[in-house]
Amino acid sequence: MYNRCSSSFVPFAICLLVFTTISAHRVAPRPGSPSPQRPLGYWKAKWIGHPTAPGNDFGVYHFRKTIDLAEKPSSFFIHISADNRYRLFVNARSVATGPARSDLANWNYETIDIAGYLQKGTNTLAATVWNFGEFSAYAQMSYRTAFIVQGDSAAEEIVNTNSTWKVMEDSAYSPFPLDKAAMHTYMVTTDGERMDGNKYAWGFEQPGFDDSKWLRARQLGYPAKSRGYGTDGNWMLVPSSIPLMEETAQRLARLRRSPFPVDPEFVNGKSPLLIPAHSKILLLLDDSTLTNAYPRLNLSGGRQAEITLTYAEALVNAKGQKGNRDEIENKSILGLQDRFIMEGGDHRIYSPLHFRTYRYLQLEIVTQEEPLVINDIYGIFTGYPFKENASFHTEDSSLQKIWAIGWHTARLCAAETYFDCPYYEQLQYVGDTRIQAMISLYVSGDDRLMRKAIMDIDHSRIPDGLTQSRYPSRDMQVIPTFSLWWVCMIHDYWLNRKDDAFIQSFSEGIQNVLNWYEKRIAPNGILGKLEWWPFVDWSWSLDRLENAGGVPPGGCSGGSSIITLQFAYSLQRAAQLFKYLGKSQLAARYETLAASLTSHTIKLCWDNNKNLLADRPDKKSFSQHANILAVLTDAVSAEQQKKIIQKIISDTTITPCTYYFKFYLFEALKKVKLGDEFLDQLGPWKKMMDIGLSTFAENPEPTRSDCHAWSASPVYELLSTVCGISSMAPGFSQVKIEPYLGALNHVQGSVPHPKGEIQVNLDKIGESIQAEILLPEGVTGSFSWKGKVVALKSGKQRVQL
């Protein structure tokens, strides 16, 4: 990423200022700073809003408070939140945006030390707070527009929100809705915004701004309180469990289209672009890779000029097809848009309130009586601040590219929650999230977003015991199979982190999910009719009998071997959890139930002619999915398992997995000691790279989303299959290293561990292997190679087999 900042850029206010590195504007508690005392019970600060504006309609508001300090403080902690969103400024510098998305029963607030932005004497706190109402993303839940700041101690309570704060409604903003019919797809992210610079309160965040005509903020009638207090609810405040999002300046790569020659240095911010008066032009910029960013324009002059920004993952031809993502000939852009109207000022900074996802960014510029100067244009990348703490190196350059693209995909699908995709939905689906979380653990070692995801989904539970398929979301959707993956996510966390209290807290929720399924076992011993949307994989298109895409035969009507075995798979993992937690009777019951389900499934659905498991008892259809789960659940004997996997990866007559479910195919390969086949399964990922994708897509072509985290699973597999690193005991207390190098001769890899780092350096010589291994202090394990096993101790060691 390109980082750029200049002190000559005066912050003219529009939600984003010049950003340098993340440390420059993200103030975390410093070493030696006292730990902030988080507010408990009722807060002294008040929820505030505009005194006359409606609370649930589209609206953008600016708040201000000026304070005097006798000295520059060494620390100054505040707790801050808003509905829907806020961006905080201290003395004109952008400090934070939030709150982390959640629901009303678990409404997040951030705790921030703003001392680094304060000075002796007069200081101004300002915030933009917005609510897009019906134009909000589905992932955005809401009660009404409101804002709150609470000082941590008595000395810091000078900033508490109450009627001493001032507020103005910014009429410059209005919705700029997406033409969803033209998009021909499901898109539920925040709609676009229109900002009229003639009406904007330029400089509102500056200490010297004249706010004499602003109104006193209205103290709302809802008491501010932490979760669990009070008789009635609105926002049940809880401390955010994740860090503030990264925001880092990045340059666009190049200008791909313009009606006249443009200096190449324009995209580097070194050559302003003059747009003559009475012009209508299109500029197409290419970031070269997909990104999540706040596009940022520095503009001068051009009174009443209109600039429309269109964002797209790829361009499309006349038939709506994307084709090679690098190609632009005979293609046009279609996507989400923002519009900005110039008021003629000098070096005005425009950036939308919400980040946008784009590889291609088109500017449609219409000038009136005055020419317009584009002084600069770039982006502010944003996302969860994951660090790439793992490594993978080998002689195959295509694998290095898969690693880089896969991690980039995972990063774009993670912010305040995990996303299925950043462009179309930004929703935290459990099926996607289980895979994303394992990538996060292995590559970054940061488990905070995984913990939040598990809790978010637990909070989504509906009365019949199932979790919702995606959460937070203001549009309820239930995919029963995703409730099972949530159970498996808890098992994943248990294997990789020592946190018994956290695991224990979900015991009842796990039982509720499994009880729902148990009630739906038919007299024949496998699952009968299922309600809601029993999605398994996009391998199955829309079926009138099943009423939705992604549902296998028997998914709704009953008799699905796939979903029955997924239930058994989840029961087996729940049994391990409950046995560990000392609930031996419940564990034994789940083991017995799982065995009954697998036995009945084989009895009803096994086909002796094909030597495969059918999708349902009529034995009219077969899939990789059913047979993968037969292996993962041990529904078939160990002798059969390897033969089944060999057959399904070569048999083209059965229903194949799409990118999503290949995660489970890869897990099955490891289980039956066929991990050397993994690298040969990466053809679809190489095809995506061949057609210019900079992230991995939702589905094979033609695909909707060019960036879908479930397709980043090869990143995890390069570490867990090729390098062979996995947990073999709860809390990652023991490490199993069983590498599968395939045709590779040399591999180096490392994985962050709660106690340090696991490192492997592998050299294959014929059928032998030489390994240099480092395990963290206090961690032991085993090394396996072609059936031979060697014990591993803590520290550095060499193994030759």
C-alpha cells in the first residue's frame, strides 16, 4: 500500500482527513497508561440527538463541544457510541469511526484515549453522526439516531454528552439510491449518497468554527446504561471486543480511460487535472486490485459541477458478462454510485461517509460555468487490522500468488464483522465465517473477531432454538445448516484456544440447535422435512420442489443424506466439547445419536453398484458432498474412506462441490491421508488468476461476487495440509505436523500460536523428508510422514524420515 500524508493538506471536513499511518490517528492505551474504568450501570452521559429532526429517517448530523484544559493530559479516556454510525474528530483530526456493528441488546461502544490529540487550553470535539434509514445496509441495526460520549473519570466527564453539546442537521446530504433492478442481483449494502457542497458546513470540525447558530442538542429520554441494567431497553451498551479499524492511504494504480491525454503523474497526486467549463467527461481509474476504501477527492473551483463516482469489481460487456477482469475494451461500468456537487471552494475534500468496494472507479464529471481542478484522488483502505503473521514459501510461484490473493480476499471480507462479500452484502454468514475464522487464526493469530462472530451468532437465536444464518442483520434469514456450522465453530475455537469459560457459555445454545434437529428425525432414522432454507452449496440451482437454490435433493422434503450427516458431524464435535466440560452423559447421548444417524444413512442411501453414498434413499442422484460427509463422520469404514475420496475426485458424473464446500473436501483429503492430492485440486483458483481476478470469487464463472472469503480456504490449507500444521489437543496444547508436499520439494511455513510461533522447514528427497521444526516453549506434539510418527518437543529440532 502507498502511504502518503502532507501537513500542507488542510482538513476541510467531510468526514475524512488526511491519514498517514494507522498509529498517527488511532490512539490506543499507551504503556504505563492507567486502564480505563469502563462505565457500569447507568451512565452519567446522556444520549443526544437533534431537537427537531425525526429519529428514524435518513439524516446526517454534526455535533460539537469545546472544552478548556489547564494542562495537556497524559491520558484522556472516553467511551463513545452512536446509532447508526459516527466519526469522531478532536481538534480537527479524525480519531475514530464506529461503533462496531452489533444489535440493540449488545450495542458496542469504543474506549479511546484521545490525549494525543488534546492540548493545553481550548479543545474541540466534533462528530458526524448519520443514519441512512431505509437506505442502510441490512447489516446495520438501529433504534433511532443518537450519539453518546462518556468521560472515563471525573476529570474526563467534561466531555459527557448532554445539552451543552451543539448540533446541526446537514441538509447537504440526501440518498442516492442504487438502481437494483439494473444490477440484476441481490445487493443489500448501504446505498449511495449525494452531497451538495453548497449546503455543507465546511470546517465544522475546526476549533475556530462559528457554531453560534447551531442548536443545543436534545437529551433523549432514554437513560444510557450498560447491558443488563434498567427496566426498558434501547441500546444495551457493551464494550467493543475488537480494535478500531485500520485506515491507510493507498494510491490508485492507473487511469485507464479519459477523453484527452492526462499526465501519468495525475494518479500519483503530482499533476492536477483541469476539467474545462461546459464539459462532460468520463475518467476510468483502475486500482489494479480490489479494495475496500474511502475514495478521497481534493477539488478546486468548478462551481455547480457534478461528480458522480461509480464503483465496480469488474467491467461488463453488453451481455452483462465480466470476462477477463483486466480487460476494458467494449466494456462499461455498472454499480453503486455517489454524487458530489461543487460549491467552488479551493481544495475541498470529498469522501463518502461509508467505505466503498471497488477495483474500477469511474468519475463522470459535468462542469458548468467554471472549470474544475482535480488536485488529487486516492483511497483510504479500511478493514479489520489483521497482521500477516504466518508465512508460506515454496518453489511454485503460482502457490505464492494463491497465498497472496487468498489473504487479500480474507482481509477484504473482515471489518467490524466478517463479511461474506464486501461489495454486495457485507453480512456475517456462518457458513462463510467458519472458514474465514480458521484463516484468521492461522495467518494472523488474532482470535478477537472470531470470538465476536461466535457471540454475534449466539445473539441471533430465534425462539425455536436455531441461530439466524447471518447476523447482525435487520432482515431475518434462517439457514438451519448454518446453525450446525456455528456449533462446529465453537469446536474449532476450543481446539485452538484455551478458554473454558467462553466455551461453556454456549452449552445451552449448542443444545438448542441440536434439539431442533433431533425433533426432525423421521421414523426411518434420518432427517425428515426441514423448515426454512436448508442451504448446503450452490452446486444445486433453483428447484421448484425445494424452493431455493443451494438445496440438495431431500433438503426440504426430507431424506437428505447430506444434511443428516452434517447433523451427525456436528453431534460428534458437540460430544467432544461436552465430554471435555464434564457433561459425560450428554456427550454419550450425542455420540449414540450420531452413530444411529450414520448407520441409518448408510443403510438407506448406500449404492452397491456405484460404491458411493446417494443424496437420498431413492438413489437417483450422487454428489461429492454426501460422500465427503460420509468420510468425515466415519459413516463408512476406514478401508472404504480412501477409495470413496479417490472416486469422487475423479468421477465427473456426480455433483461437484463449488469453491465453498471444497473446504470440506480438503479436510477429507487430510483425514484419509490423501493430502498429496490437494495441490492438484487448485485448478479452479489458478483459472481465476488467469482471468485477472485479484481476489477469489463466490462461484465459478459466471459469478456474482468477485470477492468471497469462503474461496480463500487454500490459504488455510497451505498451512494445515501442505505444511501439515494442526492442533491435536484442546487449546492448541499439542501440535500435529503431518505435511503433504505433493510435487513440491521444499516448503517453509510458520503459524502464530498462543504461546509463540510454529515453524517448519521441509525438504523432500525422494520418499524421504528432512524437517527443521520449532515449537513454542511448553508445547509438544508429533511429526508424521508416510505412516511413521516421531514425537516432538518444545524448541528447535531436526527430523529425518
